[in-house]
Amino acid sequence: MKKTILACALFGSLIATSAQAATLVGFKVGGDYWQADTSGTFAQRGQTQQDFDYSSSSQGSFWVAVEHPIPLVPNLKIRENRLDATGDATLSGDWAFGDHTFSGDVTTATNLSNTDFVLYYELLDNDMVALDLGAAYKKMHGSYRVADAGHPEQKDLSSGVVMAYANAEVGIPGLGLYGFADVMLGIDESSVYDYSVGLGWAFDGVALDTKLRVGYRDFKFDVNNFDGITANSQFKGYFAGVELVF
């Protein structure tokens, strides 16, 4: 009998501890579908930047965040951004890229996919105003590719950009409607930025809360000698997404 009581007490203690941990640590998982217009120029180091005509294409972002109440320890957010577009151009003269000199009609596949690693602090968190501030590292894992009728050349991007980070939400208590802004500004590459603004609707649930969001996002990659590439590329357009808050 005593063993049974002890086992029940231990089991109850574990449940209570798990419930308390659930209230202390929060998780966010979300994704956006982004219809983006792409524009820009690029070249390898020492060459004049070439302008390409891009077609609009759909892009995507997915993220997970972990938030906790431990003092001085920042929260963590990881966001994967898939950015890929194709375009073409008619060169007015010889243009070197990689180990080949191009002329005439060429095509490009521009891949600026990247992963954001964000460390941030929650300075405000209530029904009316929420504010997060921190720093981020945008790790590029894309490429610029150029091809003519029979010769492709590609330059890979593998470096990263250190960025300042801010996220703000202003809501209407009781309605679930809120406006938001998410901003990343380059520090070591000051002409690189990635921001989004929009409106969201939050729905409270028993096990999790759901947020629906729509807005506008603009990512500019303006760099000089970044992995041997000079570029001024931009993805911008409207998006819609959802976030689950545990």
C-alpha cells in the first residue's frame, strides 16, 4: 500500500513538473507563402554588374522559436528562407563570369536562399504591445548561375551577414487583431536588409494559439565582394502565413 501511495505521489509530481515546464517554455512554429517580384544586377569581382530581367515567382519561409523566462539568456529563433528566381539578358559585349566569357543571350538562376539565426529578448509582452530586440546572423547558402546555349557557370554563396533585429506587435485587446513589423538590418553589410509588415489575427486555443498573417516583405541583398560577388538583388512582394504558438 505504501509503495502504491509513493508511486502515485511520484507520478503526480512528474505531471506537475511537466505542466510547470510547459508554462515556462514556449514554442512557435510558422510558415509564409510569399509571391515575390525579383530584380537586380550582379557580377563577379572586377566586372561591371549586369542587369537581368526576372519573372515573378513564389518563395517560402519556415521558422521555429523557443522562448523562456531565464534571465539574461536570449530566446532563439531559426528561420529558413527559400529564395529562387530565373531571368535572362542580352549582353551588349563580352562579360566574364566564372571561367567563361559570355556574349549575346544568357539566362540566370539566382538563388539567395538563407537561414536566419536570431537571438532576442522580449522587452514587452502583453495584449496591447509586444517588442523583441536582438541580433541575427543571416547565413547564405545560395548561388548565382549564368548560362548561354552550351556553357553554365556558377558562383556559390556561403558567407553570412551580421544583422540587428527587431520585432513589434500592436494589438486590439479582445479582438485578436494586431499589426506587426519584423526588421533585420545589416551591420557588417549595411546595405542588406530584410523586413516585413502586415496584419494578423490571433485565435486562442486550449493547447495552442493560432495566428493568421498577411503582409508585405522586402529583402535586399546589396553587397560588394561577397564571396567574390558584387550584387544588388531584391525580392519583394505580398505574403500570407500562419504561426502556431504552444
